[in-house]
Amino acid sequence: MTRLQRTVSVVHRQGLHARPAALFVQTAKRFECRVTVKKGRKIVDGKSIMGLLTLAANAGARIVIVTEGADASEALEELTRLVTGPLPEPSKSPQ
């Protein structure tokens, strides 16, 4: 099984809270692989909004994204982009 990890710094002003955390979880859930996120000694499920919020990853925090499974590489790339790049604009269409 493929296991990958990458250490990244959270760039969003509000850190990995509310909207960025929700987008992270939505993105992670699109992949079959297991996603975990580490900050310090704490490790949480990357597909759990509550887990991510308990990390209290503020702007500038260093986190480790770990992906394990068939689509681990694609998941890691997309999740890294989400944490280190600008957030996508919210869509105006009703969901």
C-alpha cells in the first residue's frame, strides 16, 4: 500500500478552521485513501471536520498530511494545494 506524507505550513489567515477545514474534508472524502493530519503529537482523521478543528492549526502552523492507499499521490497533491494556496471562491449556485 502506498503511504506518502508531506509537511506543509498553513497559509490561510484564519488557519485550518471553519471554511478551510470544511473544504479540506470535502476534498479528502473524494479519495479512497486514508487521510490523516498531524500537528505536534496530535494525529486526526483528515476526513473528520471535528478532528481537524481540534488541531487548532492557525496561520503559519506546520502540519503533516499523510495519505495511504491507491490514490494517495493524487490526494496528497490536491490537499497540499488546498492548504498552501489561495482558497477557491465559494460558488454562488445553490447546492
